[in-house]
Amino acid sequence: MIKGARYAHTNLVAHDWRRLAAFYVELFGCTVVPPERDYRGAELEAGTGVAGASLAGVHLRLPGHGAEGPTLEIFTYSILANGDAPAVNRPGLGHLAFEVNSVSQARKQVLSAGGKAVGEVVTLVTAAGSRVTWCYVTDPEGNIIELQSWQPAMSPELRDS
């Protein structure tokens, strides 16, 4: 085990970091963690392995974890590589997940803000009897988001009535 390890952030590379950051702030209540980032030079090129790269962006504090919680780092590079579109079953980063009060309502809001539907809203029952209602959508740049809402397991006496 790596001594002192603590989760810090997840990075999204965006075509337009300001637009994508605004989406997460407005819909999910993320908050900007100043300062905005603007990096360039030999150290960035050496660290990223991308010759001539510069990047700009921001960290957003994720909701529900307090002032020291993890962040979503959104950067735009001056040089963007081509790649496959995100897919729910492609190896690598699959999705970001947000717990919400109403999956259907949150889905409508994401779609109205430029996101796209990936699948339908469904409810699954876990082995412990809890119910999770969830769906996949995308943000405006195609990154996959899971919206989820949990209901606790019913007690055996309620299930049998």
C-alpha cells in the first residue's frame, strides 16, 4: 500500500473548459477552486510528454464532501489528440457518478443543458435488497455521467405485507 495515499481529483480534457466547467457548476453544484490554471513551458512538456503543449482550466470542488473534498479538474490543451468517443463499456475511465434526488428530473436537466441520453432510467435491486434508480447521460462534450438515487432495503416484515 502507498503510505499517505488520498484521492485528490479526476481530470477531464475538454474542447472548451469554460463551457464544460459551467455545465458542472450549474447542474451539479460544483464550486470553482481558484485560481484558474494556465501552464506552459518545458516542465509541462516534460511532465505530459506533449511537445509544445500548454493548458488552461480550473478545479471544481465536487458536491457533498466539504471544503477539502476531491475535485473535478477540467483542462483544455493547446494540442488535442484524436481518440474514440467515450463508451460505457470501453476499458479506462467509464463515467462520473452523481447521486441526485430524482434521476428522471436530473436527466431532463442534463439533456436541456446540452447533454445526451445514453440509456434509459432503470431501477435495480442489489443483493442486499437496496434499490438504485440510475441512468447514463453525457455532458455537452460526450463524457459519460451516471445519475443515481438510492432507496434503502425494505425490512422483511414490510416486504411480506
